[in-house]
Amino acid sequence: MGTAHRTIRVRLARWLPPITAVGAVAAVLVLTTPGMAMADTDDIIVVLDNLRLVIVVLAGAAVAVMLTLGGLRYLLASDPGETEKAKSALRAAAIGFGIILLAIPFVEILQGILTYE
């Protein structure tokens, strides 16, 4: 169990800085672009629609990759340990798919709150 946690920490340490840098650059670009920081409610709705589309497409692609890799790992598993790892990957992909499905109504609720008059 200790090596699994160490592996997760190593992967997180490898991917966290680039993801943080991309987020920081995006925030700076949005905040320094005239008119982007002060948006109307209608503009926010458009941004949320676009954000929902981007999130669903990227997350859907990630789930498809995870399902493919998990399925391949399951098919090629030779011992019970590898089979459990493959099942875990497939389970994580299923949870991710559920989160994607819940993201769509969540954004709809946010839109309803923001457009309440």
C-alpha cells in the first residue's frame, strides 16, 4: 500500500506544476483582457455554456481513454493482482463518467441561479 501512495504522489508531483501553470496563465489572460473581468450576466451564461462543453468533451475523452486502457489491462492480466488493478481502473472510469453526467445539470442549476430575476 505504501508504494501505491508513493506512486500517486510522484505522478501528482509530475503533473501538478504544469496544470497549475496553465491555470495561472488562463487566469492572467482572462483578467488582463479588457471587458473579460467585468462581464454581464448574459456573458457569464455564454462562458458557462462554453465551459460546460469544453469540460464534457475533455472529460469524455479522458473516460474513453481510461475505459480503453482498463479494458486492455483486464484482457491482458495474467495474475489476480493485475486483474484487480484493471477492475479498479474500470471502476474509476465509471465514476468519472458519472461525474461528467452530473456536471451538466450542475451548470444548468448555476445558470438558473445567475439568471434569476
